[in-house]
Amino acid sequence: MNSLSIELIAPRYGIAWYPWAVQYFFLIALSYGALWLAVPGLIFNHEKWKPTARLALLAAMSTAVIAPVSLLADLHQPLRFWHFYAYPTPWSWMSLGSLFLPVYVGLVVVLAWLVWREPMKAWANAPGLQGTVARIAPLGDWKSPRWLVVLTGVAAIVMSLTVMLYTGAEVAVLKGRPLWHTEYLPAMFLLTGVIGAAGLVLVLNRFSGLRYLTGGNQMLAVILGAIVLAGLAAAGWFAQGLMSNEGSVAAALDSVRQSAEWRAIAFWGAGAGILLFLSAGLMVVLRPLRGLRWIVGLLALHVAWMFRWTVLMDVQTVARNSAGYSDYHLSAGSEGLLGILGTFGLWLAVVLLVNLFVPWRAALGGSRTLKDHQSLTPSHSEGAPSYG
């Protein structure tokens, strides 16, 4: 009897999503997370949250404008974006997202314009381009109605929920990647997005020169609360996976057992979360460390970004049709490091342009009390700086 040998060849596919996707998921999460942080001061007119609302609105608008740029770049052929509208597929989360995203971005931009046009009118007599923009951009001398600001804000919040839902669902529905196919993934995208948004507000609070004390306390509390919730979500995911012995938890445990890189990722995830929780808690307790809260903000941004890198990029290195792991090396070009740096540079350019032409620090009224808006440094005056 002749023995036959059968050779099975399983192809190894390259990654489908590049770092541009990480940038999009990161920036859009920062945007809707920052928008939610602005709600108490912006929508409910809570005086103590107005400093946070000023910073959060800047963060929400700037990241919302830049996020679609990363998304278009990740389409590989950006000029084909119109196919989403010419050939709609309502059963696809990505197709639904092409409808949700433009509406959300437009509402956030309109909301920022309604809030910022009031202080802009004070610059109408300024010389040069700054004065020209201040005269044209408000579109008249009428006062932004409170009801219109609230209505636009509520609409933006509703659309932010759709964006949050579709960005999580379009990954979680993919059964071909067990590490993605879990209902806990959208929740972790949400919670890490809020952590990153609070971190961004802390960074802006420091480098804008405002250094609001109460706003810093609020963001530290948000970070601590979101970390606890993220920990509970991770524990629930792990416990459910152990009981069923299948799904994403089983795939994660296999990856950690078989790959040194995945073991390093697991240690990093646990270590980064614990370090962020401890450092945020330390900043709350130790008053002399208040001036270093921006470092906690950077760590929070790191946690939010690296979670998305792990989920979107590292998971793609797990072979789908064969054993082992594919190698991925971050390239130096536009599909790698240059694209990442370029996206952050583009966001920074938007923030600088807003800072140049919009007196956003004076938005939402000029109420300043030592209790609510105390500076982190005795030499720094409370409230918004002079615009001269």
C-alpha cells in the first residue's frame, strides 16, 4: 500500500488596516470623549465645569476635524470614498459610519462656532488678518441663542453615540478574528477613549497657560473612574471567557502562551493601567505635584493610543489560516511613522490656528472665582489671559 503525503498550503495575508486606522480610532474617540466632558459646563451651564468645557470643546473640535483625514488615508484609495454613498450597504457598520461621521463632525464644528463667535466679536477691531477673521467668521452681530447652543450640543452628543457604536461594532462583528469578536471591545474602546480625552484636556490645560485647578481635579477623577470601569470590563471579559473556554479570551491566552511579544503586550497593558491609576491617585493626594498633572495626561493618551495599536495592529499579526504569527515592522514612510507624526502635526496645526484666530479662552462667560478657577502656580493669574 502506497503512502501518500498531502501538503496543505495556507496563504499568509498581509495586514488590511495600517497605522492610519489607529490614528482614526484614536482621534475620533478623543473627540467624542472630550465632547462628553464638555457637557456639564456647556449644556447644563454648571459653573465649576466651564473651565473644563472650554478646553474640552477645543479638544473635541480639533480631533473631530482631523480624524476623517486619517480614515480617508486608510482607505488606500481615498478618492473612492464616494462609493460609500453611491453604493450604500445598510447592513455594514462601515457603511453606516460613512453617514454618521460627517454629521457628527459638522455638528461639533457648528457647536464650536456658536460658542466661539461671541468672544470673536470682541476682536472685530483688531488690526490685520486676526481682525478680518473676527469680523467675517461670526456672520453678523447677533447673539448666539442659548437654546440653539443646547440643541446643537444635544444633537452632537446623540451623533457621538452613533459614532462610538459603529467604531466599536465594525471591529467586534468580525468573526474571522476571535480576538476582535467580543461584545466587550466597544466598551473598552469607549472607556479608553474617555481616559485619553481627559488626558488631552490635562495636557491642554497645562500648555494653553490656563492651568485650571478645579478642571485638573475633575479630569483626574474622570481618569480614575474610567480606569476602574475598564478594569471591571476586562475582568468580566476574562471571567466570561474562562467559563465558556472559547472566543476571544481563549485566543488571547493562546497568543500569550505561544508568543513572547504577546506576553510583553499583556505585561504592558496591566502595567500601564496600574501606573496610570497610581499616578492619577497620587496627583489627587499630593498637592505639590499639581504642576505635573500634564504628565498623567500624556500617560492617559499613551494608554488610549496603545490600546488601539494592540487591538488593530498586533491582532493582525496573528495568522488566521495557519499557526504562528506574521511579522510587522513599522515603516518610516507615510503608511507608518511618517503618517503617525503627520497626523499629530496636522492636529497641532489646527489647534494653533484656532488659538491664533479664536479667543476660545474667553468662551462660556467670564466668571472667575478663586475657588473654581485657581491657577496651579501662584504667579499665574486666574482666568483667561489678556489678548492685547
